[in-house]
Amino acid sequence: MEKIIIFDTTLRDGEQAPGGSLTAQEKLEVAFQLEKLGVDVIEAGFPVASPGDFKAVLEISKAIKKGVICALARCLKSDIEAAYEAVKKARHPRIHIFLATSKIHLQYKFKKAEDEILDIAVNATKMAKKLCSDIEFSPEDATRSEHDFLYRVIEAVINEGAKTINIPDTTGYTYPQEMYSLIKDIKNNVPNINEVVIAVHCHDDLGMAVANSLSGVLAGARQVHCTINGIGERAGNASLEEVVMAIKTRKDVFGSLYTSINTKEIYRTSRMINNLTDFVVPPNKAIVGRNAFAHEAGIHQDAVLKKHSTYEIMDPHDVGISSSRLVLGKHSGRHAFRERLKTLGFHLNDERLNKAFTRFKELADKKKDIYDDDLRAIVEDEIRVIKPLWQLNSFEVTSGTKIKPRAIVYLNKKSKSFNVVSSGDGPVDAVFKAIDKITGYKAKLNDFRLEAVTSGKDALGQVSLKLKIGDSVISGRGSSTDIIEAAVKAYLDAVNKLEAK
């Protein structure tokens, strides 16, 4: 068994993303959760950046009992001293220094020659090593650097005491095969590389951060830089949850490699970062997205109900999610629909199930999300009157602030069709009067209540009413995404109950 060290930079690189700023207290809370998650190295911040960041790193260093607390620094005396002062009270402190090595950075950012950059890297490593025994060095923009110069810099900083060499794909430029080859080339061309741990730090500008990180691991890297939910500069960093679960799930590829992450804390950690930052997790986000373990297609739902591994390569419990979700929508089949109704306490015979399923499909075409309360309303609507005498065919309503409301209602009774035009004080009153004309009843509306069954603009509305017809007071109920249609159904429900008597 060989361990992959998980280096979490949510509190440093993740926080650098626009809108991702956290207070010192929030950073401390995240650090406690990262400790609970089992992260090996927490990069707590960039102390020289601001007094607030310095304070946050210092507080995290004093509070966290497990793992390494790391602070970032440029190859400058002030940066390195600030980093040390911030982490020196940690049980296991680390200083992470970085310096760009690519030609484009040397020419435009530093305006320095290779030998000058090499001297800066060596002197900074010496300085940091005098303060802290655990030094990590990153040749920034390594994937766009000239290989021979990259080898020289890595060899030199290892000679000065660096314990970890991180290979950053700073701009998310590389691709998996290229990252694999680069790590292999470093191992084959840097004489003292076996004295250190090789790490990878990949950005997601081309959507390959996780793939590049895993390719680095397969090539021999044994530390991965990542963030919760993949947040970070520009398009973000490699996602911790994806890296960890890939290694855990694909044992056929990663063999004896493992991480110390308590995967059951992944979802909780993801939610915390989601709540503390302005970044919403996309529903289709791997591992922690709302739809990661959700199934709507009928074929998928039927198979998952029989054997979850038919369409799930991970157990949702392993990442801290209570269960898979069978999302009922227009693609769902009878099997999933029946199973959901059973969990809600409804056991319908085939005839009632088919009627309820038809209503469900009609509703699913009108709204995106079908909730349990929607299903209850549908089923209760259908099973209340088994064979209604009067059935709604359709209706049309014209209404506005400067016109008198008018309605045309089309009803069926047995094999006959009826339609009537009527006006009223409002659209609901107009359709009720039209129904009265067709049925011949003179009903008085005693009570009328409308409530949303579920939330959202496309919520299912439910109308409950009481009609006084002669000496009888009859209640009715109906539901629809159209409140006028819900009112018509409730009115007819009451009329049909009277007919049944």
C-alpha cells in the first residue's frame, strides 16, 4: 500500500477566486472541517498578502492538531519571514515557496535570465530552510517551462533542503499524456529526485485538472494539490472529491494507492464551502452535485431499483449522501412511480395506478421538479372519485383589468359533450357559473382556499372548496399548475360527489 498525500489549497488558491473570500473565523471553521475530512496538508493562506490572511493562518496553526499547516510565499525575504511567523506554532509547519520558470514569465514578469532565476530559487530555499525544516518548492508554470532548465532548478533546490517538489500546471495548459511524460522525465533526469516527494498542482482552464492530476499520480507523483468543489483561480483547481473518489473507485488502475480522506465527510465539506462562498455547485458536478446520484430515465430507474451498481459506480453513502434519488419526471417509468408511491403510503391497484401515472406524466410535461407533495395531490385527486360523471374536457378564459371576465367550459358526461359560455366577477367565478349552467345545479360557494402544494413558480396549486347545493354541503378538491384549472377540478369534484350520492 502506498499513500497519496492530499494537499488541500481551498483556503489559499480556492479563496483567490473572485467572490471566494472568507473571513478569518470562516477559514478557521473550514480548517476544522478539513481536519475532520482527513486532509494531510492544509495550505492555510498567503500570510504576506494581508494582515487578515496572516491572522487566519496563525489561528489555524494554533488550533489544528492533525496534519501539516502550510503557508505560501514568493521567493522574497519578507514573504518567507511572514510565512514562518504565521505557521511556526503549528505542530507540523511547512513553508511553500514558488518561483516561475517558464520563458514567458522570465521574459515578461521578471525580465531576468535563467541563471538569475536559479540563484533566486537557491537563496530562497536556503533562507526558508533555516526557519522551517519542511520546505515545498514550486517551479511556477512548470508545464510550459524548458525541461533542461526545469531539471536544473529542481536539482538545485533539493540540494538546499526542499522536501517536496510541486509541479504546477499553473495555466491549465497541459493534457494527461503530457503531464504523465513530464513527471516521468523529471524522475529520469533529476539525479536527486528520489530524495523528495513529487507533487502536482493542476488548474482546470481546459477542463482537465483532475485527469492531469491522476496522470501525474500514475507517473509517480505522490502528493496532489486540490480544492473542495474544485474552486480556485479562473476555472478552478483539481477537485479534491473527484481525485479521491477516482483513486478509491478505480482500484484496477491505481492498485495499492490510497488516501487518508474520510470520504463520508466529503458531501458535508462540499456543502460548507458552497454555503460560505458565492460559488454554487452545479447540479451535474461529479460526486457532490445534486444530480450525481439522481436518476430520472425510466430505464435507469428500473435497473437501479434492481441493482444500484447497474448505473452507479459509487455508493452514495461513501461520500456522505444518504441515498440515491429517483427523480420523477417526464422520463420516469411506472416502476419508479409505483415504488415512490409505496414509500408515501399508497398501494394502488393497476387501474388506479395507471390513472395516477397518466396524471403524473401530464404534470411532468408542465413542470421541471415533481415533489412528494405533488404525488400525494395527484393520487388523492384520482382515488377520491373512481368514476366521475362529469369530466373536464377543456376551458378557455378571457380576463383583464378593463374587460369583463368570460369563460367557455367544455364538459363530458358519459358519451355526450357540453359547452357553455358565461361571464362572472372574475375568471374563477365565470367558470363556476358556466359549470352551473351545464350541470343544472344552483350551487352557492361557501368556502374557497388556494395553497401551493410545493415551492417555485411552477408549483402545483391545490384548491379546496365547499359548495352548498340544496340542503347539502359538499367539499371538493383539485390540483394543477394552473390555479383556474385546479378550481374547476375542485368544483367538479364536489358536483360528482353529489351525483354519486
